[in-house]
Amino acid sequence: MGMIIRPSAIIRQNYNTVSDLCKDTGEPVFLTKNGKGDLVVMCLETYNRRERELEIREKLVEAEEMRLMGVRDIPAEAACERLRGISRGNRVKMGGQPYV
């Protein structure tokens, strides 16, 4: 689906329409003010999914940086388990220690 763009007045006039659109499509809704981009609105589920995806990407970049520095690799099974934990919302550092 393409970008969903609506005028900002819609959120003042009919919040439920925007909320339903976000939930039904799973996509962010871009709101404009005076014809220019102003806000992005998305349902909480979409936001949380995107945050998990970003965290996984950050961990992959961190692992690549460690590899380039010569840090010994970890077994693929352990790496996959850590990524599965992140996708379930468990935040774990590459060393295996949970964030406090």
C-alpha cells in the first residue's frame, strides 16, 4: 500500500477514523498542515513492531562491527536465539546480558 496522507483536521474532527485506518492497514498515516507534512500517526502495534525491527538491525550492525574488530564469533544457534528473544521483546546485549 502507498503512503496514506490526510489533512491534520481529520484527527480533530474524527479521531476514530484515523485510529481505525491505522489499525486496519497496519501503516502509519501522514498528516498535513497547510498542505505540508506535519505528523505521522500509527497504531501502537505497528510502532512496537517497527521498534523491534530497528533493535534487531542495530544488533546485526553491532555484531558486524564486533566481527570486523576481530571479536570471536558466537555460535549461530546462540545468535538466532538472541534475535528471537529481541523479536519477543526481550532486550539482550550481544554479550548475553539483559539490559537493566
